Amino acid sequence: MKAMKLNPLLTLALTILILIGATTATLLYAEGWRFNAKTKTIQKTGMLAIRSVPEAAKVYLNSKITTATNDTIQSLTPGTYDVKVEKGGFEPWEKQIEIYPELVTDITAILVSQSPRIEPLTNTGVSAFAMSGSLDKIAYTTKGAEKPGIWILPLSGGTLNLFKTNPNLVAEDTKDKTYSSAENIWWAPDDSELLIQMNQQGYYLFDLQNQGKEPQELTDPSTVLDRWQKDLSKRRTALLEKQNISEELKAIALLPSTLWSPDDKKFMYLKNYGDVVEINVHNMENPLPVGEKKDYVTYRLNKDSLKSVAWYPDSYNFFILENQNLELMRVDGSNKTEIFSANGNLASNQICSSPWGDKVIILASFKQNALPDLYAVGIR
């Protein structure tokens, strides 16, 4: 039986069709198109860029280990995925994440240590403290130092340790002025001034740019606080003018009680509903990152249970003090993770983050009848 010979032109045509098909398939694959066996269709895929702090953690997608942080997972069928990030010694991080066609969903998991370290920042006894607006220094009062008065603890340089960080004396107590008895401390928005409230002696305003200058004694701080608020409102109004938001929301953003994120692209405010308080976050990023929203109803809790809230340096998480539990939570309300249970040791409801986000700073006393001191609670 003789073999059938193909027409040379037909052979050429078939070869060209095969090459075109292969090239097209390669291009489609390169552009993220994949065959979906369930729907029996070709779909455009998306990607997930997943990081963690600290890094080198295991990443699970829908309960299956997929990769390690920091990595980008490609060719994901659009839809919702259960993402879990695990690393030995840290609490697991879990979140439902939406994957969109042709887009990269970018997420960073902040992992919390299962055994937080508690390190003293002072050992002289502290009665009042305040974090600067720049988040790089703390002003505090102490009676137990060799020179009692008002001190500033710098937090820059990557070091936050009692034995390595040298505080600076702002004002030493005198026979007439016991600055160490101050009940409250406030920073100017630009960190140039410090206002303290005394027990029975009114207020003092310190010019930190001219520390040799005598502090200004005040009986009414409203003029100073109004000036600070006007300066802050002016800067924030300029940012809000670039946003397409309602006048009501602009007014909320300029309230003294509203907490702006470190990157000035989000603000947090509270809504009261009887005995319940609701934490809300408005996101002004433009364009919005993939998967993020403009408005979040982050969390609802009993009004008496909410003691304090402070932004985390990445502007996507925040610390919350609920009763005596110190926790970390994302702006969308996910990953509410306990850091530390104070068990009545807190001397103040104030909390603040270190500049690097590795520690949260509290005022506490861990010995009966001992004066409280500043402590750093390490989350990693």
C-alpha cells in the first residue's frame, strides 16, 4: 500500500497554523490567561504579592502551603482566597483576600510574637508622658532621677533600650517649680514646643528650640492649644482639598479627637451608639491599592471597654487597648491579635508605637507599691 503524500501547500498551511497557535498560546500564557477546568473557559488571572514582618514565613492559600514570604504568587484564578501566614514563635495571621484579573493584590502580614518581651525604658518612676507628633521622642516627668523634672527620650537610630538610649533634660525642678509633678504633657504639632499642666500651679510652655529660655507660665492654655490646632488644621485642610469627600467627612477629619495615620493618608474616628462605640477609618490613598476600600467600619465594642487607640507606623494597622488587653488590628478589622494582657499593671491608658513598629510603649508598674515606669512591649 502506497503512503499518501500531502500537498506541499497544505503542509505549509498546517505548519503555519500550528506555529500561529503555539505563538498565540505562549502570548496568552505570558499575559496571564489560564484554562479554568471548572468553567471550561480561558480566564485572565491575577497575582498576590505577599510579605511579612518578620519575613520568611510560610504562606497557605486555601489551607495549602504555597510559598514563603516575601514572594509574588502568579496565575491565580480571580476570586476570594483564605490566606494564612505562619512563622514559628509568632501568632498566625489570617485574612480573606480578593484576587482580581490582571491586577496584583499587595498585602503585608504583621506578625505578633507569642512571647512578647517587656523591657524597661526608664527606672526613675514616671508620672506623665507623651509621644511627639513625629513619633521619634517621648517627653516624660520623673521625680526619681538624679535631676528630677521633665526629660525627653529619643527613639531614633533604631535603639530603644534603657542602657543604650540617653534621655535629655528639658527642665530641672527648682525650689519654686516642681515640673516633675506635672499631670499632663502635650507636644506642639511640629514638636517645637511642650506644654505641661501642673497640679495646682497652672501651665508652663517650653520653647524646645531655645531650651535656655525660661518657660512661659500660663493660667489658661486655650490660646496655645487653639494656635496648635489652627496650624494642624491648615496643613490637613490642604490635604483634604485634594480629596473628593463630603463636607461632613472633612469636618470630622479636622476634629482634635480624629487620629490621622503616620502617612497622612488615612484618618480614624469614633461613632457612638449608646453604650457601643464604632471605630471608623477613611482611606484617602489615590489610587486605592488593589483590594482596599475608602471607608471601613473597623470594629465595634462597648464604650467602657475602649481605653486607647494608636496607629501602627505602616498606617494599615493600629494598636488598641481593650480593657486590659493590648492588641494589634488591621484597618479593615481583620487579624485582631492579642499582644499582651496587662492584668491591672497599667498606670495609664496611653499607648504609642516605636518608630519601627517592633514595640508598643506603655506606662506600667509590675511591683506592688512601686512607681510606674515606661516599658516597651516587643511584638517581634
